[in-house]
Amino acid sequence: NPRGLGGGGCFAEALTRAERGHSEISTELPFDVSAHPAAKSHLAKDMVNRLATDVREFAGAANEAKTPKLTGYPDEKLEAIASHPDGAEAEALRERLRHLVAELE
């Protein structure tokens, strides 16, 4: 396993949404149907409670999940490289990735 894979190393790090600069996903339902007449039955209340639980659990998992990201390459830098694929930054990234592939082999 090359150093840097799995977090904090020379190639990649695992970051949460907050660490990547993204806002957290809300744990609350984006709507409230509790005042609607059809939401008064036992079954309707159970369904809304189930939806609320699912949203809370999904948001919690998504907010805590870590996504691998190349170290030293924030989104803006990757966008600039994509805009100029023949530039020096793009070549430096290709060389870095060739080195990573070599370590994986």
C-alpha cells in the first residue's frame, strides 16, 4: 500500500464534506405536512416519522463520510488544470499520477 493512501499522505487524503468546504446536509425534512388533514392518521404519522428518520440517518452518514481527494489539489486548481490540459500544472499532475501508479504496481 503506497504511503499517502488512506489519508494524510503524499498522494491522497480522506476528507469530510466540511473539510472540503461544503455545507453539511440538513438532518431535517425539507417540508412539513403535519398540518395537512391527510397527515393525521396513524399510518401517515408513521410514514412521516420514517421519512424524518431516513433523512436524519442519511444526512449524518453523508456528513461524516470521507471522500478521497488528491493532496495539494483544491477544486479550483483542478478546474484550472482541466481548462488548460496542456499546461505545466497539468503535466505536473500527470507526472505525480504516473508516480502513484508505479507505487501501486
